[in-house]
Amino acid sequence: MSNSDSIHLSLLENSHAFLREAVKKALAATSDIRHWQFAILNLVQSLELSLKAALRAIHPILVYDEIDSPKNTVSLMRALQRLENPRIGGLTFSDKDKKRIQHAIKVRNDITHSDFTLTGEYAAAKFFEVFAFVSEFQRRHLGTKVSDVIPGAEFDQLVQIHRLLEELVLRAKARITEENIDTALIWACSNCGEDTFVVENGADTCYTCSHSEVVIECPYCGQLNYEENLKSFAEDLDTDYDEGRFVVLNDYGYSEYRACPDCLPNIREEIQDQRTEDEFSRLREEYYFRSA
């Protein structure tokens, strides 16, 4: 095989190649929804390569997961963490951006590893979230304009799709007004970020992107939360494993081991206070037993 039959792309060039392919698939998805899965796969790959390109610019070894044994490259989230590390990249990413990226990774993993379901609205919302992040990241940290990477005609078509998505937001808000939904039951959607997620009569659905998510009450304060926001505090209890089974030795009076972010700190503090009191009581009894 001659040299003309080979190809070499830098991390950034490779990112641009995936980005161009992602846009082509997004445009194709306007007539065939099945193309959205490939649009998202290519876009998330472009994002991962963008982060790695930024790490390589700091030092080539940072691209590898294990610096002492440079074999496999870092995952997307590990790359993000290194770039945030003040001793490495010192970059700042908003919680909103990080959550959106985590959602995009989950969509990618579902597509590549299991059965999955995608609506056009959901896929478009996820695509434009990540596309906007890649565009801004490459402009600020890699000196590249996405509008220079994507052919002009395709970029213009992409803008038109985004405008259609904005129209979906307007229609969703009009529907909320029409249905006279209490503002307390309208949340920011964890998927598209729009204030159109409706928690009413078991709907638990975003009127913009059709994203559905389980909403439950915190067992300790009764406030509604996205189920994923309830965190476990089982590790704060006294536990053990018996023949491979997780066993709670002392639950400190708690029957449910998940709580909302507002309740969690107080619960952990109460458990620690009880543990300290129990230990003090044990020592006191031991002292009196030895003194008797």
C-alpha cells in the first residue's frame, strides 16, 4: 500500500471529521428519524476528541488514562475532570453543561449497548445542547470556529432546524398556559433545560422535548424530586456483607435509605451524632462494669 492510501488526522482534525459527519446525519434526520442515533454518536465522539485535543495541548501524556502506563486514553468524563483540575487545565464548566454531557453520554451508551427509544424532539434537543458546547469549547480553547469546519450550506440548514426547536419551546409554553398548569409543577427539564417539564397527574414529561423522567417524593420531607436526585446514604449506616448479601446492622431508625439533597446533610449528621452517643454509652457502661 502506498503512502497516498493512508490517512493521519490529529485529535482536533479527527474531532472535526466526526463533527461534519454528525451534522450530515442531523440534516438527514429531518426526513428519516433513524439518522438521529448516528448524529448523536458522531457528535459525542467529536466532543470527546475535542477534550483530548485540549489535554494534549497541555501535555501529550494527559491523554492517557494511566499516566504511568500509557495504553488506553481517558474517557470523556475523565478528560473533563482533568481539564477542570486547577493543577492541570484550570477550566471551569457549569453544572448545567456537565449534566447535559452526562445525559448525552447515557444516550450514546444506550444506543451502542442496549435497546433504546428516541423521539425526534428529544434527539434534536440533545444534539443542539452538545453541538453548542463543542462549538464554544473549540472556539475558546482550541482556536477553531465550527462555522469554518461545517460547509456553509449545511450550517445554514442546521440553524433552520434549531429555529424549529425554538418553535417547539414556544408551543410547549403555550400549551402549559392553555392547560392552566400551576407554576409550582413546571420544572426545568433535566434533558433540554427548558422550563417546560410538567409534574402533574403522573405526566412527568417535558412538553418541549417529550423527555419523561420518574418524579417521586422524598421520604423524609415529602418534596417532589427527580428520582435521580435522591441519593443513597446507606454507606453512612452500619453495614456488612453476609454470604454476598448486603446487610444493615444498624439503620439508626431510618427505613428508607435515599433522600433529597436538602435532607441528606441533616440525616448524615444525625446518624453521626447517634453513632457518637452509642459509642459514648458503650464506653460508659464498660467503665462502670470494670469499676464494680
